[in-house]
Amino acid sequence: MISLSHLVEGLGTGLCGGILAGLFGVGGGIVMVPLLGGLLGLDQHRAQGATLAAMLLPTGLPAVLEYRRRGVATSLPLVAVLILAFLFGITGGSLLANLVPSGPLRWGFAGFLVLLSVRTFLGKETAEEDRRTKSFDLSGLWTWGLPIGVLAGLLSGLTGLGGAVVVIPLLITKFRMSQHEAQLTSLVMLLPPIGLPGVYVYAKAQGGLPWMVIGSVAVGFAVGALGGARVANRVRGPRLKQTFAGFVLLMAVWMVVRHT
């Protein structure tokens, strides 16, 4: 039975996920999956499926418009290639995730968050002058676009994270995008309901998903994404990166402590 408190908690969960997505271009699943498990008591599979379902609506549109308003650019052909490959990857990742018991899946998720936290903390900053002069290099549109999209889809289906945690650094490396351009590309990629194959797999395997809670999560995410994007376009430097790394690590520790 879904109560008013569950809807409020879903709204808050989406708000937190949206803020992170707007700030860093990453999927809100980094925070939404642990919160849906911790606050609403969803098991790992249902929490991941619910997170993917909340992303079916174009909840990142406010953040995309804010990035564009600030003059950040992207490549629509590249987005199209990423989406095409993502659809195949997320189907396979979701099928694999539902073959893994909830406990090992949860521990694997927490372990991935720890690795992401360390990588983010140790990663190098993009130089501001390089960000202003850098142009797209689309010579590897299919060569790199397809494997990046498939890898993002696999990770998204397996963990519910959305795949941006691998899309963004690879776009920067392989297509000479700046941090903000890669974040915008990741957000645009998530505007169509590309998670639908994964949601179908999770819903079928878990006997349905909490759709009313998912709706409240989606509303909160849209609001949070706009606020996060506005902050991201104003804040620079290592402090923002370190805050993100610390928050991700906190989510991993919370998941471990809660189930020990």
C-alpha cells in the first residue's frame, strides 16, 4: 500500500537524484537506488527498476535547456549513435541483473560506487582555456560511439545508474569534448525513453513496479535537475568534484552499513 509518506520520500529521492544529474551529468541512480532501498524498503532489483522507470520521462529537459542557454553545445549525430547502441546494451544488462540474487547485486553496486568515488576524486580537472577552444572530433563517430553506447546500456541495465558515469569520461577522451559538453550530451541522450527495454525486463521479472512512487520520483528529479544545472554552470574547481566523490562514497557506505 502506497502512503503519502512514500510519495513524499519518492519526491525527495528524485530531487536529490536530479540535483546530482544537473550538477555532474550523471544518472540520478547513484543516489536514487540507495534511497529507494533505504527509505521505501525496496529490494535492490525493484529499486534499480524503479530508477530506470523514473528516467523514462524527459525529466532532464530543464537541465538540458539550462546548459543550452549558457551556450554549451553537443552533437546530435553522436547522440543518435549512442542511443542506438544503448538500447541493445540495457536489454542485456537488465536480463543479467535479474539473474543475480539481490544481495550480491547490492554489494556489487556499492563496490562500483566506491570505485567511482575514488576515480572522481583522483581525476584531473579540464583546463578552462582548453574548454573554451576545444572542438568536437567526430572522426570516431561509429568506431567509438557504438561501444560507448553499448557499455553505458549494459551498466545502466545492470545497476540502474543510467550509464553516464562511463559516457562522460569516454566522450571527453575520445571525442575531445569539454566536461560541460559531455555532461550535456549525456543528458540529451536520456531525453528519449531509452530505458524502456530495461524497465520492461525489471517489471516482468519483479511482478510489477511501484508506479505511483516512480511518478513522484520523476517530478522531484525534473526540479532538482534544473537547480543542479544552474549551479554547475556557475561553479568551477576541485571543490565541486570532491563534494561529488564524497557523496557517492557516503551512499556506498550507507548501503553496506544498512545491510550488515
